[in-house]
Amino acid sequence: MPRITSRLLITGCWRPDLHADESGVLVPAERLADALLDPAYERDGISFLGGEPMQQPHGLLALVQSLRAKGCSHLVCYTGYTYEALVRRARREPTIAQILDALDILVDGPYIAALAAAAGMWTGSGNQRVIDLVATRRTGGIVLYQTAEGEPPTKRCTSWATLAPAATMHLGVLLNAVSQAGWLTK
């Protein structure tokens, strides 16, 4: 499988050492989904985050589809791309459209260190948005995630459980080097 070179080099990346092209091992998406949904551990969803999940769309889609088929009810993806850029890309790459159609929440935009003080819930910098993709698909326009009280999220948090009090842990899938090293296979 060919290696994928990172097209998004984010200044301030928290673990650039994990992005080496030669790092990683190939893991079938089905096997990774089984491990992520191991019933020995409580969780209420899965988050996909950096490297850049959208740089390996076929593997990411295979993982998303496998997780959904196994009953995973909440899927969140962090990306350095904006939603608008992904929608444009989806016109050329149907796999991106399928991924966007299968996710619940998209945290979009690159991390910008100068905007870190303005970070909100689930974001690292003030330019990033927490997009409710279910509502966005329903309305046809971008809908930002809102708390149960109908307010936009304003404080930082690190887990889905902060937003859903009855929920358990939201497991993050750290896809560092996945896009660069081809960890996921169909």
C-alpha cells in the first residue's frame, strides 16, 4: 500500500513526531472497529482525530461503515479542512461525501496557535467550529452544535460525556500517522 504524505502541516501540531511516513502498521478497518467497540470498555461514541483523517478517505470510510454496522451511535471527526472545503472535495471524491453523510459531528478548521485563547468546546482554536452534521444535512445549511439547553457550546471540554451527562466515555481514535502510513485497509 502506498504511503500518504501529509498535505496539511499544522503549525503547533501537538505530536508531529507521530506523522513519519514510515511509521504505523496496516490494520484492517473491521479489526480496528472490533477493538474500538470492545464491550469490556464503556463508551458512547468514537472520535477520529489527527494526523488528518480525511487524507485517507477510503480507510476512514471503511472504519466508519464498520462502526455503524456494529451499532456505534456517535461518530465525531476532527479535521484541519473546513466543512466548505470538504464539500467541494466531495464533488470530486464521492468517498468524502459518504464520510460526511455518516458522521454526527465535524470539528473543522486548522489549529491556529494565535487563536488558542478563543477556543471553544471541543476546539483548539477560535476559528474551529463544532458542526452538527445531522442538523446540517436536515436543513441544507451549516448548523453549529448546541447544548441540550439550546445554547452554542462555549467552554472547552475533552469528552462527549461532558455534553451528555448520562453518557459514558467517548473514545478517541487517534489517527496520527494513519493517513500518512496507511494503517487502515478495507
